[in-house]
Amino acid sequence: MSAARANLTKFAWLSIAAAVVTIALKFGAYLLTGSVGLLSDAAESIVNLVAAFVALLALHVAAQPADDDHHFGHSKAEYFSAVVEGLMIFVAATFILYTSVQRFLDPQPLENVGIGLAISVGASVVNGLVALVLLRNGRRHNSITLVADGKHLMTDVWTSVGVVLGVLLVALTNWERLDPIIAFAVGCNIIWTGWHLIRESVDGLMDKAIDSERAAAITEVLARHTGPEIAYHGLRTREAGHKVFGSLHVTVPGDWTVQAGHDLTEEIETDLRATIPDLDMSVHLEPREDPRSYEAGVERPAGLFPQE
């Protein structure tokens, strides 16, 4: 396990600590006010806690090096964390929607609104700060687990803002049914977040190609190594958690020595790793004069092949 990847677990512990604090604060706010909107907000924080523990496990597994049974490492473990988090979000949303419908049919007055909202705002500040830390480090280390957890926490912040404003309006207007209406809207928003997390995870498990920004960086490196006698084709990429895998074909003159071809591929792979540190690229060297070196649709060098 590399030190950099192992250190990512400290962010999962930070997320766990934040979830424990916000659960206590938000349930306290619910008990003080009786607001089902604040209860829905607290229920989502329980999901945050479960998701943080799953993220901790996923980060630990993903950081393990390749072994006899997993030749390409364990980086895809991060996608399972995001899937579990998405499913947990659906569970929380179901509870929120059910509770909000019950309260809409049987509205209840709110109490101690001022102090309850102040506590909820404090919990949101905690979540917001932790979300920013997770998102920044998740993108820096290309960790879908930290990014997913950060996005979920940031969604929780906006959910809390909506709940706080809604409860404040209830207190000002005395329209008690507004509270469960807001809670229902929160539940729908949480379902949308869960759907996005699951969809992104499925994309990763299906070996989705890397994003256009990193693909452009790869082609820029390859362009520096091409010339009149050197070309490439068949570039393919896929993501697996924090790891990126790729393959490509490089055509060179057939009379090159093995040493010359090896030196070129080493230079290409070294430059690619300098650009994308977690990239594992396989380069297949081929003689440019051999028709078998070209895929269908790939332009062949003019003048090398007799007219068929």
C-alpha cells in the first residue's frame, strides 16, 4: 500500500467524525422543535455515517497492491463504496417520504424554532467544511470514494439550508403543513443524489473511458513522440477507481533494433506517467511496413504497400 493512498483513510475518519457530530446536533434540533423537516435532515446524516464507514473500508482495500489473485490491483473497490452509499440514500429517502406524508395528514405545531434552527445551521457549517476537504482531496488523488462522499455532504448542506428556510417560514406563517412539504422535497432531492452516485459507479464498473481532459493530455504527450516514421493508433483507456489503464499501438520502421524500439516505448511510458501519475499504459510496437500493423479505418503511410 502506497503512503499517499493509505493516507486517504484519514479523510474517511474525518467524515465519520463529522457525521457523528451532525447526527447529534440535528436530532437535538428535531427534539427541540418537533419539525419533520429537521428529522429528515437528521436521517440523511445517519446515511452519511454509514457511508463514511463503507468509504473507510473501500479506501483501505483499494490501496492494497496487486497480488496473485488481482493482477491489476484492487482500485475498483472504490466503486462498491459509492454504490452502497447510493443505496443507503434511497433507504433514507424512503423513510423521509413516509414520515413527511404522515405529518402532512396530521400536522403538528413547532416549538423552540430559534434554538433548533441555530443548532441545525451549526451542523451544516461542519458538513460544508468537511465536504470541501473531501472534494479537494478526492479530485487531487482521483478517488471516486472521497468525491462521492464530498458531493453527498455538500448535497446535505443544501438540503439543510432548504429545511432551515422552510422551518423559518412555518414559524412566520403558522402554516404547519409547509414543514412536511419541505421534508418531502428533501426526500426527492436525496433520491436524485443517490441515483447519480449509482450511475457513476456503474460507469466505472463497466470500464468507462477516461474524461476528455486527461485523454487530451495523453494525446499531447503522444504527439511529441510522433514523426515521419513514428505514428500511433488504437488508443484505449479505462478507469478503475484511482487507477487509469490504457493501451496503444506504435508503428516504427521495421529495420529498427529491439533496443531502439524499447527505448522509444520507455520514453513514451515515462512521459505519460509524469503527466498522469496513476496511468498504467501498455504500448504495442509494430513495423510500419506490415499491413497487419493497422486496424480497419487507420490510414497507412503512403508508398509503403503495393497496389492490391
